[in-house]
Amino acid sequence: MATAVVEDGENASHVESQESLVKMFLQKEPIFCSLQILKDKGWANPSGTEYFKNQRSRADNVKGHEQTIFYNMMRQIAEELHSQTQALSPSMVPGDVVRILDLCMAPGGYSAAALGVNRRAIVRGISLPPSDGGHNLLLRSNRPGQMECLFLDITMLASEFSATPVPRGHPEHMKFITDRPYFGQSFQLAFCDGQVLRTHTRPKHREDFEALRLTLSQLILALQRIATGGTLIMLLHKVDSWQCIQLLYQFSQFAEIQLFKPQKKHALRSSFYLVAKGMQSDHQAAQSAVQQWKEAWWRGTFGGTEGTGLTKEPISPDAMQTILDEFGDKFIELARPVWQIQLEALSRQSFTQDSS
């Protein structure tokens, strides 16, 4: 099966055909159809465009006291997630200390919530340096050795993602990292909360593939560190996009999956969380997925005539249909609550109402 993540630079006609097939499949789901109507109204209304533009601007300019507000919001989302899924209490041998891996950790709200549930837990994280546009880490611990965060660009961990040496002709050849953070360690709980930051200073050649590379980097590293039976929580967007459907299908083959969308925060947005419990990272399907993700990371980083990124081979309509036939009903069952929450939130906004 092809990789579960669609590159930003993928041929537009292939993306259009993929999304058309998905929409045809989902036309039988009333909540999805109702949500699409409201979305179309929102996008057609300049007030809706302005609303989301202002939200992005505020997110890009988090400073001072606003950083604490952002940190607390992340913690509240994680607490709401736990109240519905119990995901922050991974199943493990009684008496063992929970080990938490937090990828794209700062400001630290998710780990703060996890420590509230697991007081003796140990947290190890990775986060983009603030000097490169990353968030400041606000989480603190008074217990020596309880918390550690490495400040680096996770997408540059070349030795973690491939055994092949970095091509010497790549414009950022010297910036790739050969270290493998937390190698040999295993974690019962992993957060993958990264998303591309518009404040991140990076070369122009990375723009088309940065979202892809960041997603893949988190997936690969998390699956190569998660303990058998552990729990992985990942921030995703647009549940009805083909890339999300395919990713959820993959995870369903080696974990028990459920979806969570906050009702108190970000209900208007397309964001949601994958909660994968009972992870079996040694399962053949998991190992196959990791290998596919590694190949996709290499293509998105070093592929193409310029050696700075290459679009992937599109999945065939037949392969898509096979996945929809096998997983489609289960997917709708998983996605329906996510759509419902966003539908209710959008229905309360003035920019989705019919003009009188």
C-alpha cells in the first residue's frame, strides 16, 4: 500500500481525483453533507475568511502572557481528551514508571496534563528551537531527571529516517543530524503534536514538502520508540481527506484506534486527534508502514531533479476503492463525532448563516 501522507507538492489533478472519489463515497453520510454545506457558506462569506485569517495571525504572534494562555489551552485539550478516552493512563505493569515521548513538545501543555495523571512519569521531548521560530517551553519540573527536551528540527534527523548518507550536493547538507534521540529507549505514551509553523525560518526549497516531512518524521520516530501496548496520540487535520483516511486505515491494522475532537477548543477547525492504543509496533503492518514513511521522507527531502524534494506516485483508484471497501464503514463510524462537533460549532457562527 502506498504511503499514508499526501505531499503538498503532489500533482493537483491526482489530489482532485482522490478527493472526488472520497466525496462520492461520503455522500451517503448526512452529517458530512450538512457540514460541507456550512463550510461552503463560510468560505463564500468574506467574514468567514477574515475570521480564520485573524485566528492565524494571533497564532503566529503568541508573545508574553499569550504564551501562558496557549500553554493552558493545550493542557485543557489534553485533559478533555483524557476524560473521554483515558489515553493518558497507558496500560502497563503495575508499579512501572510511565515514560512519555513528546514530539514537537513546546510549550508543553500535553505533557503537563499527562504528568497530572502520572505523577512519577518521565518525559522526554523534542521541539523546534525558539531561535528558529519554535515555541518557548513553559513546562517545568522540580524533580531531577524527570523532564528533558532536546531543541532541534525533528525533520532533519537523517540517520533516524534512513541508513543512506545525506547527498553532499544538498543545500543543507551540513545541517542534517546523525544523532538518534532516545535510541534504545521505549515509551508507553507518545504525543505527535507538530504542525508547520509559519514563524519557522527555513529555506524556500522546503516549503512544498515541509508538512509532509514533519508528519513523516513524527510517525517514524514515534513508532520506533513506542513500547508494545503503548498509546500514541497525534494531531491531524481534515478527517475526510484521503491522506487521513489512508493513515487511519494503516493504524487500524496494528492498534485500537479512536478519534477525539475537543468541544471546548478549536471546535470550528478541522483539527482532531488520533488516539491509537495497544500499539503493536513489531506487527508486520507497522513495520511496513514505517518503511513506506521512510521512503516518502527520503523522496520529500532529497528526490527530484534538484535533489530537494519529489512528489510521490499517486495511489490508483482501484487501490483507493479497496481501502474504502474494507475500511469505509469503520471510518464513517470514527469520523461521525468529529464532523458533528464541527457542524454544531459552525452552525452557531454568523458567517455560515443565510443572508436575509
